[in-house]
Amino acid sequence: MSRNDRSSGKSNRPSGSRGKRSTDGKHSGRQGGGSMKKSYARGNAPIKKSMEKSPLSNTEGIRLNKYIANSGVCSRRDADMYIAAGNVTVNGKTITEMGYRVKLEDDVRFDGRRLNPEKPEYILLNKPAGFFVTGNPEKGGRTVMELISRATSAKVSPVGKLDNQAKGLLLFTNDGTLAKKLAKPKNGIRQIYHVTLNKNLSQEDLDNIQKGVYIEGSKVIITNVSFIDDKPHNEVGIELYSIKEHIVTRIFKSLGYEVESLDRVVFGGLTKKDLARGRHRNLTEQEVINLGMH
């Protein structure tokens, strides 16, 4: 082998002899002599320090400013300012340290209000009959969570309840503050139901419902009740603010009627417009704001 060949790592041997030692004891080709640098073309590059795992990994929590930003309160940059100003507490302790890490189970509060580290989600479903809202009391029974399983990865829950055979609007959210507000009896929320009864509703009973019905000693205020245009008198529309469980069914049962079909067509300012049965959609920003004003 000539001096030039030796210095370049080339060999006159056939290609099948790659990797064998040459007569002078040095490797040729890709496995070449001592002057050759190791090839990194096939993923053999050394790990750089910047690629090494940080001692503060995600398993130890997330940065406090990210936690706050994820909750929807403000941006990370603004979160840093609020942290420095002492507006944030973690498990009852005021935190002003930049880069502080928290875990999902920590009690993080901004100006006294507990935060949810997930982005707030608000999903409206037009529930079909035959789906349970909570639990699965019958073997093989289906729940509404199946219907929104692809809508979000966040852990959302239904606001209020609808019977298994009831249909209509059902709101899901992970915004605990809004959910609790809407669930408070003293607040109530506007709801309109399309009710189908087992027999025609008399005018006298309709008038009695309009005046208010007593359920378990407590008067239920009815905003409005009326027959539905061009429908038999066993189909009624009723508007109320009460969030008591099974309240509509109980109102009619107290007067001797059985509810055969119940469809919630309005919830707050939300309607079923362009929302087919079994379908869902995300609320608009304005709709969320309107709900928060209830």
C-alpha cells in the first residue's frame, strides 16, 4: 500500500475484506487505522450535556407559572409577576420564588381562588335517551361520557343531572368554580323542557302549575308553562330555574300525570340550535362569560 493510500484509510483489497486487518496490523476502511475518527453517521454520536435529563423532571411537578397559565388565569409571563407580588399560595403558603415547582395534587390558589392546572373545557351535549349521566347502575348500561370521549382529554364532569330516558342539553366542564356556582340552589339557572305526558293536561292543572307547585313542603316557582303550538295537549313546555333532582317529573306526578318524554331544550342561554341528537360542541368564549353571570 502506498503512503497516500495508508494515510487516507483506503485499501486495494476487495470490498469483501472490509474490516480485516492489513499486513501492517492496522484496520482499513471504515474500521480504519488509528488516525481515523469514529463515524457518528449511524447514531453513535456522544450525548451532549444539554441533552441529559434535568434533575428537576416532570415527575417532580411542573413550574408554578405554567400551572397558573394552564388554569387560564393569565400568561406565564404575567404569572411570574403575580408570583413575585405574593398573589399565589401553595398549600396555604405564599410563594414568591421563581421556578418553584408544584404537583397536581397541591392546593394552588390565586387571590384565594383554587386553580385547576388543566385548561378549562366547556362542552355542550344534546343527550339522547338511554344514557346514564352518572354511574352505570345496570349491567351493560351506557353513560354520557362515552358520547364525549373524543371531545377532550381533560377530566370533565356533567353539570346537573338528566334521567336515563331524558333527552336534551347537558353541559360538561372541568371548571369547578363555574360548576359549583350553577349547582347552587339559590342561583338556579334558566331551563326550558319539552314534556310529553301520558294524558292531556287540563287547563285547570296548567293554571295550578303556573301559580307554583309544592314539592315536599317547598314551593317550586314556575316561570312559565304552556301548551305547545299545533301539538296535542299532552305536550307541554315548562320554564323554571329550579335544579332539584327529577323536579319536572315530580311536578307533574304531584298532579297525577306520568312523564313519558322529557327534553331539555334550553339551559342558561344555551339552545339545541344546529346541535343534532347525540352530538356535542365546545362553548364559545361569550357563552362561557354569559354562564358565569348567572
